Amino acid sequence: MSLRAAAVAVAGAAIFLAVGCANPAPPTSAPQSTRQAAAKSSPGPSHGTRAPKAKPPKTKPPKTKLPETKAPNHKRIPAFSAKVSAPLTARDLPHTWHHGCPVSPGELRAIRMPFIGFDHRAHNGTLIINAGVADKVIKVFSILYRARFPIRIMKPVDVFHGSDDRSTAADNTAGFNCRFAVAAGPPHWSMHAYGLAIDVDTIENPYIEPGQPIDPPASAAYANRSDIRPGMAYPGGVLVSAFSSIGWGWGGDWAGAVDYQHFSSNGH
């Protein structure tokens, strides 16, 4: 072989090797399903970095939607805060106090505090009560507030011109009112006249006396006490338990005439 022919042969071999290295044979392809699964479980590598190992996809538990009837209890409400007034005067109680009442206006206080309404929202109310039990009453209504126990309205009976009938017909939660007790026998002061009794949700919790119309009349739907609904007082319920925690008695425990709305310091 001439020197020129040898050189040509060597050059051809070099070109062949270079082409072969630049175009290696493709590897055997994985099945289509396997590649698709890998593509879904692991992102492709970025340029110049090593591809991360495939990880199994994370599964999240399905979201549980709370029933709509319970959802309002999970809404945020303002913190409970009560404000006790200075001693009251006769001018503060134009319709519920008069000369001859068993307590003076100065022995009474107005407590302004929030409560949860039947609309599940916080509202402000005012309760007139004896100064000696103000702290205990605040404790009761703070328990009811945190438990989202619904109260319709909370206004002094003076708003109703001292009329107990008008106050109870409005489903009002109230304390002091210088009046006689609703009971048989000779007239005697109600515990409301001392500021030592509170009526709560008077329509949901009526006064029931055998042989007499239910009071207030709108309470007829709540005569069946086994059908527990919002705002009702019943043994073991939060309303009765809250007053029991401060040593107050409940008219729902009375024999004969039963006063489900009534709570007092001596149980009468």
C-alpha cells in the first residue's frame, strides 16, 4: 500500500469512529404506561441537575363541611365583657320602682353585657339586679355567652313601663321589677322586687299553672318540655346548670304551678 493510500484509510477510520460516538444506538423504550406514570409522579430534571427520585403522590383527606345549623357556633364573636353601673336612682327606674319597695334604688345596679341572639350574633343588653349578686349574675351570663345560648332581648322592664305582661310577651330577659309574686294566697313581694330573680327567654320558658292559660300566650308551642329547642330551660341544660353553679334555684322545679323562665337566689 502506498503512503498516500494508508493516510486515506486512517482518516476514514477516524471519521467512522467520530460519527459512531456522536450517534449511539437508542436504548430500549420502557412501556408507555410506565413512562406516563413516572411523568406524573416526578417532575423532569432541570438542565445540568440530577433528576430527583420519584416519590409517591401525597393524598389529602377529603374536606368535611360542617352542617349549616352548627356553622354559626364556629364564627368569631367579641370577648365577653360586663360593665356594672354606679348605684341607681329613682330617675333611672321611673316605672319599676316606687316608695314602699323592699329595696332602694341605690341597692340596685345596671349590668351592661353582651349576649348571643337567636340570629347567632352578639348583641348588647342591660339587666337590673341587686348589687349584692352582680358578680354572680355576670358569671352566669358569661357561661351562657361562651356556650352560645340564645337570648331574644335583654332590656329593663322600665322599657315596657313596668308591665310584666308586656315584658314576657316580648320574650324579654329581665331582672328587677318591684311587683308582687304571681302566686296564690295573700300578696307578697316577688324576688324580682328585691333584684334577686331573673326571667330568661320568657316565651321559650313559660309559666304554667294547672287550669289556667299558659303565660305568655305565645308560649303554647313550648308547653311540651320534652321537645328541646334553642332557648329552653331543662334539667342538665346549660341555662339551668349556669344558675345552679351560683346556688340559684329554678322555677321549673316547683310543684303545682311551674315557672320555667324564673331563676332566683332562694329558689322562690
